[in-house]
Amino acid sequence: MIKRFYFACIFAIVLASCNTKSKPAGEKAAEEPGKTEATSKSIIKTDRAPEPVGPYNQAIMADNTLYLAGQIAINPESGEMVTSNIEEEATQVMNNLRAVLEEADMDMSHVVQTTIYMTDLNDFGKVNEIYGGYFDHMAPSRVTVGVASLPKGAHLEISMIAVE
């Protein structure tokens, strides 16, 4: 009984591999149901926002969606952190994000999702007031997360997703 089952499994595997059709080199295979063409991606970079502090880009445009990396309050002109108070830090972060959006020919009205990372959620109200000033009545959906620490001693980091 076990030998028959084993033989049936091997036969099914061999039969399945024989039924796969390969195309000659250079000829495109028919798309499988549910599969689409590869996404077009491009790097978005501006001098009006700080250089990334690691191996990533300021933003990636994939088709009509812009994925903005998290920004902290680095002044792009001086390269220094702005940490005198949470309001100035939030303003610098939002200005950095706006500069990346503008490089992609977008503005805050294109933003559909943000994620805010904060080291002190007691500052939520102050950050919320600054953040809210950058959006009209159509604010994006948002997640706010309390974290233990952020790069370069930042108290705040925000990432965004925008759609054309």
C-alpha cells in the first residue's frame, strides 16, 4: 500500500514537471491569472531634505505611489539635528517630508498614510498641533507609535505614503 502511494506521488511530480511549457529565449510567457507587469520604480532625491543616515533612499516612486522614508529633524543645510523643543523638531520633520513630496511633484494633499514614531507620547498634543497645520480638511490616515529611541537622538520620526 505504501509503495503504491509513494509511486503515485513520484508519478504525479514527474507528470507535473513534464506538463510545464517553456518558451524559446526572448519569447514572453503568457501571464498567469492574477499576475501583472513588473512595477516601475524610481528614486526620489532632493537636496532640500537631509541625506539618508543609512542604506536607503529619501523616497521611492512605484507606479503612482510614493513611499517616503522616515524623516527626523535634520536641517538639510547644516546637517545638524533640530532638538531645542518638540515643536521645532516636528516643524523640521514636516518641512523635510514636504521637500521630498515636492521633488516628486506632489504636496501634502497627496498623502494618504503617515506613521509617527515618538520617544515621548506626552508630546503627542504638541506634535499633533504642528502636524495638523500641514494638512487641510483631508488629513491622511495615521498611526502613532511610542518607541524607546530613534536615530541621532531624535524624539520624532515620520514616514508617509502618497498617491498621485
